[in-house]
Amino acid sequence: MPPQDPQSAPANGIVHCAVPAPLFEALDYAKPTAVEGPLQPGTRVRVPLGRRSVIGVVLSTSQHSDHQDKLRTLTEILDTTPLIDHKLLALLQWAAHYYVYPLGEVVTSGLSPRERRGEPPALTGLAGIELNQRGKGLPEHALRRAPKQALCLRLLQKGPQSFETLEQAGVSRAVVRELIAKHLVMACDIKRPSSIQIKPHLTPTREQATAIAAINQIQRHFSCHLLHGITGSGKTEVYLQCIAHVVERGQQALVLVPEIGLTPQIIQRFEQRFGPVIAVLHSGLADSERDRYWAMARDGSAAIVIGTRSAVFAPLHNPGLIIVDEEHDASFQQQDGFRYSGRDTAVKRAQLLDCPIVLGSATPSLESWYNAVQGRYHLHTLKERAGSALAPSKAVIDIRGLDLHGGLSPTLVSAVKETLAQGQQALLFLNRRGFAPTLMCHDCGWVAGCIHCDARLTLHRKPPSLRCHHCNDRQGLPIKCPDCSSKRLVSEGMGTEQTEMALQSLLPGTRIIRADSDSMTGRHAMTHLALELESGEPCVVLGTQLITKGHHFPKVTCVGVIDADSLLFSPDFRGEERLLQLLTQVAGRAGRATLPGRVFIQTRHAEHPIIKQVLERPYGEVATQILETRLNAALPPSGALAVMRCDSRQLQQGMDFLASVVKSYQPQQCRLIGPLPAAMARRAGLFRCHLIIHGKQRSFVLQAARELAKRAVHSNTPQGLRWSMDIDPAESI
Ligand code: ADP
Ligand code: ZN
Ligand code: ZN
């Protein structure tokens, strides 16, 4: 051991901190001598880092450091009590380790935006005002010429009042502003009423009752439940009743939903049952809103926290239950930066908290299905739709050789006409927005491609343009072919704009609603669509993936998949699973209550096994069959995968970098595939390549991933090159 320098010797202890920097390990700092007593894990400190001063989070303290001789001293202690409790801290440290991502950057996921900046947590009460010293000393008659102000004063003499109560009593914000200007009142934070009024619930069906009883029975201990219920079978009602059970005894529930599932309607449904005790966390919030909800989750003033993926790291005061709705949804997977699975992290969190977790879906992921089949998860099935709805009839339309209008076969068109004639609604699914996916020269075969990506440009009519759906690049329409100057430019294939035009001419006078990401802009677009359909007016909705999630439309009785072929033959190993989920979800939109539904799938591959089976067999059976082929190939959920990804300015540079990282490395019990260019090697101007780590056992794959990350950290990274590790990747192409 080197002789210690008495100047920098840690007379007062060492603090191990996570700091926001691309480091896989904690940094050690000396505690200032003036500070007495231990520093608690989960508190924030200000520390020097290079020439900067940053906010770190204390992980632990000790008397020893491996870097004893070059320790720097932390400069400020920001909290007296931890902002991240020890169980959340353990989860964050687990996530950084498991997903092979820099520790400090993961740990800040447990803080709200203002907390990351070093500011105190937001106030959690209701915003309001109270009298200041001057206001308290004011004589009765002082404001008699301003009756509204006088009224406000009288209310405040009883105590602080929230803006809400003042408004209900007829005192507007303008009146409050005048009192503030007169220096009579000041802003304050008013504690929320703590008792929760839970509204009565629906009488559960027999299947719902069984699931609720089973979940409630194992309360207070870890158990994982898979709630497999077809669309509209009442899964949300099961969640609500389990949450009621937890909230009644003073505990909190964390509910994770897919990006698109967090609509005002779902929040309203929770609020109707539980009142205004809900914190909502999603990416569309202003920082100040996020700050406040985050603090409400932490101090328990929110009994229920509903959020998208990143809410899995929200602090919770007294958690008793976690729910992941539509657990198969791809939006639970973070696809860049800190790549993690919100669902898997939620399961880990429930384990650390020792509380139950419910994963719900009409089309469970094969990961969860496998766990249920193996008995690790409790499986609860809701086979019937709540309120006596009938199962839809399903048919394949073989479109080989048929004359199509805007992609629509005569059979599908007449089914839609019948539906409208009966005063009902139809929903058509087409997975491509725009007018046509390709613009081509009729004379020389030139195809309009993106200059930044290995991708074709999509032709749009509204407004006329060529757009790249991968990098959002946009250009005007060419008048002639850039290669041969011919003016005969033609479109190929079908997009939603084109089918919309065809529908308008085939069904004159019918309301046609196009629902894709071009037409559905703004957070409330989906809600408006749902409300419009709720009215029951006959219409046709033509939509992309957007309409397969989040909402079901109870008055739709006819559903058509316009082009199932565009979904077939995916190069990814999850292709069949995704196809099955998508077709099942689309089909699930048809027929509710007393109106029987019909589903049509158009294809040129009517004999494709998944397409046939979606029609004939229940989801679970087909899923089990796909599962078998995965298990035979030792692919997830049985084997494990990790992908080391690399972005660089030149493809060769990335390939060389990955090759140098794996050079002379012999992983134990797994194989390395690559380096290979990604399926779309160039995207938004960057070249992408990767290296796949595949093994039968997860522990060996993780070990290899960590070793390769370590080598990458210690190798020379060329300028502009970025690499990352993707554990349990959503895609391996
Ligand atoms: P899911 O979440 O599975 O799609 P929901 O919970 O939204 O299903 O239920 C679908 C519809 O059925 C909703 O309108 C809901 O109010 C109704 N519903 C659910 N459970 C019951 C029940 N036990 N009795 C009557 N109606 C129910
Ligand atoms: Zn040409
Ligand atoms: Zn592009």
C-alpha cells in the first residue's frame, strides 16, 4: 500500500457516489471534516468531477477507498433524508449492472428533473394562498370597496385556502393577483385530504372474481400473475378492484401502461373510482408537472401512480401492488441510450419490494407465456367478454389475381357496405401511412431513396412530398427522373392516403376517418376519435398500428386487415410472435355487446400457418406452438441474447471497432455472431453494425456482455463512434 498523504487522508470517511458521467462504477469522495455523522444512501451531494461540479447520489459510505491517495472532497450535502430509498436504490443499481449501462446515468432515473438539477423536491400539496403578517393585521372594513377581495380576505381569516376552493367560492385568480400585488397574501402549499373515497365497483364476472381473489390472496408478498384476457374481457376492472384492496389499507399501486395507452380516458376511469389521488407520469409532461407528481409518489399523497415505461423508477412511499397493462407492448422497451425493459424491471422491483405484480394482456409476450406455462407465474384467464358480447366470425380473403380498389377486394368492400347499411361501423387496418411506399421511374426503374438511410422514400399526397419514415427527411416531388429525365414517374404499393381516396369514391357520402400518425397529431387525437365512434354514427376508420392499441371501439362490428402480407416474413426471430399479436389485437376490435362482429384478413399467402391459425385457434394454443420452435432453437425465452451495437460515420470503422473488441476473446458457453451490418445499415446518416451474443444460459451471456463492455471501455474509441449494449433486445437485426 502506498504511504498515505496526511493532507488528503480521509479522516472523516469515504462516500461512494453515483455521478452523471459515462462510468460503470461509483466514484469515491472524502466527506468534509466539518460534517458529523454518516451520510445516508440515497441523499444527493454536490461533488467535483473534472472541472465541473455535479449532483451525485450517495450509494454507501465506508472508511476505505481504493483511491485513497487521490480523493477529492464533496462540496455540499443537499438532503437530510434520502430522496431514493434503499429498495429503489437497489433496483437502480441492479438495472445498471444487468443492462450494462453507466451507473450514475441510471441512478438519476430515480430523480425528477428539478432534483437532478440539485433543487429541493417539488411541493406536493394543493397550490393556494394564506395571509401574511400585513394581511393578518388588516381591519375588517379595509377592502369594502372591493367586495371580491373582501370575500377572499374573510375566507383566508379562517386559514389557508387552495385556489380550487377559492374559485368554487367565486374568487378568481385575478382577485388573488390583486391581493398579492397589495402585499396582503402569500403563496402556500396546502396538504391534501388524506382519506380516499372509493366508489363502488362493478359486480365481477365469475372469471374476474377468481382472478381478483387469487391476486388479493397473496398480497404483501412477491408473486407474479399473468392476466390473459381478450380485449374487452374486463382486465381493467380486475386491476381497479385489486388496487382498491391495496389502497384501502393505505398502500400505493404503481400502474405501467404503454405509451399510447395513457389516455385521458383511462385516467378518468381511475379518477372516477378513486378520486384525485393519482400521479400521472409520461413523456409529454412539462418538467414542473413531472416534478410535482414525482414528489407526490414519494410522499404518498398519490395513492396510485400511473405512467409509461420510465415510471417504473418512480419513488414510492408505501407500495403494495404493481400492474403492467398490455405487457407485450413494444413501448415498454427503451430502444436507445439506457436500453431496458420496463416490464422486466417492474418484475424485479416487485421482487425487491416483496409485493405482487400483475401482467395483463390479450396477447401475452412469449416470455410471460413461458413463465406461466412453467408455473413460475400464476395464470388467470378471462375468456369471455364482460357483458355478454359474442366472439367474432373470421375469414381469410385470398386476393391473388383479384382486382383491388385502393387495396380493397370486392368481398371486403361489400362487407363494409353491409355494415354501414345496418347502421354500424367498420375498421380497416393498413400498416403503411402515406400514399404509396415507393416512387419509381417507369422507363429506367429508378427508385426514390433517402440520402441519409438505406430506405425508400414514401410518397405523400397531403401535402405532396417524398418522406423518409426513418429519419423524417422531407423533399418536394421530382418532376422528372433524376437518372433518365423521363417524366413517367409511377407509385407502387398502397398507403393509407390512397386507400382513403378509394373508400371515398367507393362509398360516397360516408364518413371516412383516417387514423395514422400523420392525421392523429396532438395528445387528445385518440380520445376525440374514441368519442366520435362512441356516438355510434356509421363510419369507416382506416388506421395503422395506432388503432390496434389502447382503445377498443365498442360499436365497430366489421374489421378488415387490408394487407397481412406486409407483416409476413420478418427477418427477426420475433416476427411470428408479433404477427400473431397484431392480428389478434386487430381482430379483437370487432363486435361488442349484442352486435356480432366479423373479421376479414386479406392476403396472398392464405396458407401461411399463422394466418390460418389466428382464425381457427385460441391465442394461447398458437403462442405455445411458436414457443416450441423458439425453445428448439434456444432462442428467448429459453436461451438468452445480447447485442452489442455500434454507430459510426463509416461502416468499416464500426466493424473494425467491434472486431477489435472481440479479438482473441473466447466466451464461456455462448457464441458470438458478427460483427455484422444491421438490417438497415445506414440510418439518419450513421452506419450501424452489431455483434450478437447468444447462449443457452443467461448468466453466461451476461458475463460475456460485461466482459465485452469492459474491453470497449478500455479500447480507443474513434471520434464520432458510439457503442451500447442491448440486453434481452427487442430486435436482433
Ligand atoms: P379490458 O381492460 O380487458 O379491455 P375493460 O375492463 O375495459 O376490459 O372492460 C370492458 C368493458 O366491460 C368496459 O366498458 C367495462 O366497464 C365493462 N365491464 C368490465 N367488467 C364488467 C363487469 N364485471 N360487469 C359489467 N361490465 C363490466
Ligand atoms: Zn428514369
Ligand atoms: Zn432517411
